[in-house]
Amino acid sequence: MVGSGAMGSGIAEVCAVAGVDVRVAVSRESSLRSAPARIAAALDRRVAKEKLTAEERDAAMSRISFTTDLGDLADRQLVVEAVPEDEALKAELFATLDKVVEDDAVLASTTSAITITRLARATTRPQRVIGVHFFNPVAAMPLVEVVPTLLTDDAVRRRVEAFLTDRLGKVSIPSGDRSGFVVNALLVPYLVAAVRMVESGFASAEDVDQGMQLGCGHPMGPLRLCDMVGLDVVAAAADALYREFREPLYAPSPLLSRMVESGLLGRKAGRGFYEYA
């Protein structure tokens, strides 16, 4: 595992609970303290809800180790990248991992919108590169999109699908390698349209969210969902979709871009379309 944000921590947690030995590579020394604390807090919440015993929590934590040295991933059979949604950053990381891990290791990306082919071409093993798009919160959301490229070996796809379903208990759906895959290709234009509706003054964020919850049965309105996902992540996904398809409905609205530039990223920043204590 590379990356210790919400996605990376969530995947590490789920794998460790399932009995998998996990090594998390982080980019900063400070993350050697914050990442274990984040995972421990998530496991503690599961114990409080009686979804895990204290013994199971302790066993899961004992299966996770942390490092700042990518070289420590050399013996891993599957490396999952979960760094920010930046194609250049991800491609650079894949090029480095390609030199670090064994020839038969699989490199996977959790990207939500960047095509896997673009990341695979940074390596010498495109046949062993695949997308595994988890959804947040990872422990609660059952779905994972599995995204092989035109060059991904079918045995790699089957191996990854078996790991996700048989070992982690997830539900996997296949997707072709196009920006946004299945879910975000449908979801992101909806989120951007909601932002545009607020931007135009046609309706408030509260009214849009209430309308979609009570009128369409959605568990969460689109603007609260933007805040939960992170407005920077939504904007990056929209950018990737627009570059791929050149359809105006995918392009980030000016309001979304200005909020990202202002650091109003949603829940993780304390303020987005709503304020958070």
C-alpha cells in the first residue's frame, strides 16, 4: 500500500481485518504517527459498534507496518497506490515501484478518473498493472471497480478479483479503461451540475441536497457528498473526464475551481458547501 489518506488507511484497515499482512508506505515522517492513529481510531469505532472484538482489533493492528522507504515494498505481491489524484505524481510513483518490486508483483491504482493505461505505460510491466477503485468509507462500502487495460493479463485480473471478493469480501464489477470508469462517469456530471445550480443562484445547497434526498431517495445530497469526497477530488475527476471526452457537462464549474483554489475542500478542511466543527 502506498498512501495514508482516507482511502489508503481504509484499504489497509480492511485488508488487516481480513488477515492480510499490510505494509503502508508514506511520504512524510509525520505520517508514521498520524496514519497508525487514523487506522487505530477506525478500528476502535468498529469495536464500539461491536463489529470487532478488542482481540480482533489488536490482531489487525499487528498486521500493519509503516515505512517511508518504497524499497520496503520489494517483497509485496500486490502494491496498491492511493496517493492524491495527480496523474504526474501517480505515473512517477509507478515508474519507481516498477524498479522496486519483483517481476511477478501486481501494481494497482485506486484512481477514480485517470485511465489505467496512462499509468501502466510508466512501467515495463503493463500486463501486470490494473485499476482497483475502492469507495469511501472503504470498510462500509462493498463495491470495488476492477479496471484492466487492453494489455492487462487476464490471469492478473482474475487474481485481483479473487483477492477482492474471496479474501476481502467485496463486490467487484468490471469496467473498461476509460476516465471515470462506471460509477464516476455517471456521478461526477451529477455533482458538477449540482454545483452549477448553486452557482447560478437557482437553489441553495441545502435545498438541492434536501430535494435529492427526499425526492429521489438518495442517502446524501450532492453538495454534502462533494464535501465528504473532497472538492479537490471532485474537481480532479471532472478535469480528467473533460480531457477524455471534451463534453461540457464534465468540466468543473468556476465556483468549484474557485473553492478548491481557496482551500474550501469540504469536510477535511472544515469548510466547503457547509461548515464543520
